[in-house]
Amino acid sequence: MVSLADNQPDSLGTVVDEVIWVVGDEAILKSDVEAMRIQGQQEGMRWKGDPDCAIPEQIAVQKLYLNQAIIDSVEVTESEISQGVEQYLDNMINYIGSREKLEEYHKKSMSQIRAELRDSYRERQMVQGMQQKLVKDITVTPADVRRYFKNMSQDSIPFVPTEVEVQIITLQPRIEQEEINRVKEELRDYTERINKGESTFQTLARLYSEDPGTARRGGELDYTGRGTLDPAFANVAFSLTDPKRVSKIVESEFGYHIIQLIDKRGDKIKVRHILRKPVVSDAAIELALHRLDTLVTAIRDNVPPEIIKNVYKDKDGNAIEKFTFEDAVTLFSDDKDTRNNNGLMSNMTQEGRTSRFKLADLPPEVAKAVDGLKVGELSAPFLMINERGKTVCAFVKLKNRTEGHKATITEDYQVLKAVVLEKLRSQRLHDWVVKRIKSTYVHINDRYRNCDFEYEGWVR
């Protein structure tokens, strides 16, 4: 618990900090509330009711969960913490503009910010783990969904946004050999400078690596298993044995790398890398777009041009006169994730993988291309950056569109099931918190006693 000295004025007569709540043997400080308020503003959070009341209550609830998580030995791995913290820092740096601006804003160095974030992130993950443990046994039957939907007022029925199913064909513009040679020469130069002691791997990674997720950390990837890495990258990374040596140049789906070993721990490896991406020329992009435009025309006309006839033959070796989108996917698409599924894009949601997308969940270039298409129509070819950071040319076919509507039990069972499941989980957690409040020592500063709290039992 914070000592009374923490509440005393300093030599200038100003309050350094103040204990405003006590939950069990945990104190909540005024500075804790202000810190969460600032974090909420940065993350766009909205509070239920008056923030001056809602924020300390939320901190108090987190302490109840955290205490139970410690009792129940809910664990969070160091790898999860590191990845979460770095992702948060990357988002904040992108939001605020630069690493230096973030340090200036917090009036702390990046190492200090990172250290503080580790503790808060660990606690947040432990709280989430405890919540998941409390509700993991809750299930919903079709009868539960029908009963809930039957008793739901018309105004409460959820609105299902417009959803689409999209097929895509992508073409990777050819990169000239001269450009590949240029990138490799840069990486050889970095390796030579490191070996001669003219610079460190970390410094060069910060200056030149084109992997934004690791460049700020000197190219460092935290302990990672082979299965989460690009196969070519993993093969070289796991073969490294000497932390002083730099790997040969490795080509992956993301570009070209050099790698340096930091540590091995069981089946996990910790390395740093520098990524360089060859630049696609305007001429190569124009050629790829032209090829796709020809392909679109061929599919729309259902009669492929000679270039396609010469390439595509049936099982007996005869030229195909009728040409479909699905044929084109098999023959020409460079997108391996969709090629074996007739080009159909897939969306990973909390409920699992589905082919249905809300427009906001599609890549922006795809959403723009789909907007205005009728079912079965093809878009014009367009340029986009894929999830691996590569420039690709693409066109899409709108396979299906379901317009926005009020949910129905026949068409939107999964949506309604998720609503019922969330309601039951929220009620379970609410009841647990209220029960814990009753059995926990709580002391609240008098100025909070008139708050309209979400949970009953704080004021005694």
C-alpha cells in the first residue's frame, strides 16, 4: 500500500500524488487515473458515464481480476508480452509521427516507456485471461437463440452491415534483374561494414531495413518458432550457430534479407534481420496491368485471345474456347492463398474463417474496386500492396452481396448467436465482480461516493 507520505504536499505546497481508492490491499492513485485517461484518449476509448467515476472504477475492477488471476496462476509468456508491447509502440509511433515525438510526449526514453508498458501489458493480458477462464464453459444452443430473438424488441434487433464475397486474381509485376542485383549489392555492403566493425547490425537495421515492425528495434525478432516464419527465412535462421556472423542473402516472400543470430532457446530462435525490397518499375506495372486488362476482356467476352488459347488446354491437350474467371485463377493468379479456392478471399473473424466480408474489413483497394459492382461483374485492373508488403496488380469478381438488413433467425443465426453469447458472458462477469466487491475491503475517497457506478457495492 502507498504510505501516507505519498499524499503529503512537497516543499512548494503542491500535492505530489493522492490515494483515491483502496481495493483489498491495492491502492489506486490519482496519477493512475490520469494515466488511464491519457491512454484512453490515445486509443479512442469511450467511457460509460462520467469519466471521473468510470476510470477509477475500471481500475478497481481490473485489480479484482488481477488478484484472482494471480491466485489461479493465469500465465502470460514473455514472448506474448514482447510482441504486444512492440505492436503497441509501433502503433503509437505511427500515430504520433516519430520515435522522438513519442519520447518527447512521455518525457521518457524508449527503454523507459517499453519497461513501463511491459508491466501494464502483462497485467492487461492476465486480466483478459482471467475473464476468459470465468466464461469458458458458457455455451449457447439454437433454442437459446430462438428464445432470445423471440423476446427481443424490434428496436434491439441488430443490424447486419452489407457483406460481400469476393474472388481475386493477382499478378506480380516482374522485377528487373538489375534491380535485384542492386538490392543484393546493398546487403553485401551492409555485411562487409558489419564484419569490418565499421557499423553494427542494429544501427544498419534502424537506418535501412524496410521491415517497419523490427527496424526500430535494430531488426530484432523476439523468440519465434519455425512455423511462424517464411520457410526460406526459417531455414537459414535456424542454421545459424555463431552470433558474430551474418547470414548469406535470403530471398523470402517479403524481399531479401540478411540475418544475425542472437540466441536459441529450445525450438525458438531470436534473431535480427535487415529487409530490403526491390522496387517495381513503372514499366513493369504497366505491363502487368495491360495483361490483366486483356484477361478481363477475355473473361467478359468468354472467348480468350490467342495468347490464352495457346497456354490453356484441356486434359486432352485441346485449346479451350470458353474461358471463365475460375480458369484464369488456376492459370495466372500469383496469390497462393486464394488460387486453390477459385480466387475466393477468406476473412478470419472471432467466430472463425469465413468468405464473407464487411466492406470495411476488405483491403481498401479491393473495397473500392468492389463498390458499385453487381454480382458476377469484374472490376477493372488496379494496383495494391498485399499483406506481404509487395506491389501487385489485381482485379476482382463480386461473387455475392448481401445488403445490410435487420438480423433474421434464418439468415443470420451466427450473428444472433454471438449476441446471445456475449450477453451471457457479460452477465457472468458482472455477477462475478459484484460478488467479489462484497467480499473485498474497499475504501473510496468521499468525492467519489455520489458516482453512478456500473457495479453496485462500492459505496458502504
